[in-house]
Amino acid sequence: MKLCIPIVLVMCIYLSISDSADLDGKSLIIDRKTATTFVRLHAADFSSLTAFTVCLRAASEDKKSYSLLSYAIKGSFNELLLWQKTKSQFILYLSKQVAVFSLPEMNSLLRHICVTWESKEGEITVWVNGRRSARKVGGKGRVVRGSGQFILGQEQDSVGGRFDASQSFVGEITDVHLWDRVLQPNEIELISQGCYRDGGNIIDWGSTAFTTKGNVKIKDNNDCTL
């Protein structure tokens, strides 16, 4: 566990408190497309979500489609999917495609991405490095059902499996968090700066258990303001 102490606006200092075997301060590196390399995040149990904020940092030079985060349940393999269709086209799936965003091109520089959604009005917003997109509407009245599996590096065509190498992620990914609410803009800004203390209550990069398979490298990532 680490404490992040904000100074002014964008600078923070990390104080190491313990040396636990988790992903806090770590990045996952996947350097080739395969159908066998992935990371499973053992998220906290939930029955359903009527709102969420999911955040992560990622970098990739891949020009083909790939999954940034895949959540599948029985009968709905794209129950929640963050999908990079092209270097500049980002799609949110909630069982089916609900919103398409044109964003700055993904490249080899780590960027911070947050997606917020709430069911009542179906409002969806994407944030890149603390700057928000235009709001869109999709998935109104839907819920994200529980008892599924979260996978990094692959898109699931069955729960926890049937991966397609052509859709796999190649690059670096870190700081994955998921909350069961829509975070406020100031919270997302602090998260993008690396200066938000509380991790997600469903997925917390600093405490959520994980399992790696295949060619996944775990490297230190000590930059507070990626």
C-alpha cells in the first residue's frame, strides 16, 4: 500500500508503507499477439451495476482492434467491454455496442482513460488524461450483471476463454480501477495525475488479486504523473 500526497495540483510524493505482492506501482507488458496471454482480475463480488467508473492507463502502437478491458458473464460475453477499434476510435459495449468515441490516437505514450456511465439517463463520458469528451447516451435502463470474469489482454467469446489472437492487446497497461458509481470530475482529474488515494471498490489495482497466463511481464512503474 502507498500513500499519495498531493502538492499544489499535479505533483505527489509516494511513501512506501509495505511491500506486498500486488500490482501497486506495477505495469503489465504484453509484447506479442497471442490467444494464450492474459491477466484475470479477481474483482470484488457484486450483484449488478447501475453506474460505474472504470479507469486505466494504457499505451499501444497496434493499429488493429483490441480489448482494453473485457467483462463477460454467462450468455453475455461483452457485458462490459472497452474496445479500441482503431487507433482513434473507442467503443463501449454493454452487452452490445452503446457508444462510439473519436479520441486522440493511441500511441506509445501512456495515457489515462476513464469511462463513466449511469443507467437512469444512459449518460456516457470518456476522459483522456483528465479531459472529458462530449457526453453521449447509451445503455439507458440497462444493468451490468455480476458473477462474471474480468480479463485484461483479451476479448472473451466465452466466460474466461475462447480468445482470438487477432483481438489481443499488445502494449502496456496499468492502474486499472473500477467503481460502482460515477466519479466527480475533480476526482477523475486527481486520478489522472496519480494523486487520488482511494482505489476502486470493485477493482483496485493496489489490492485486487490477479492471475497471469502466458507471456505477461510485470515491471515497476514508479512515475506519479504519467
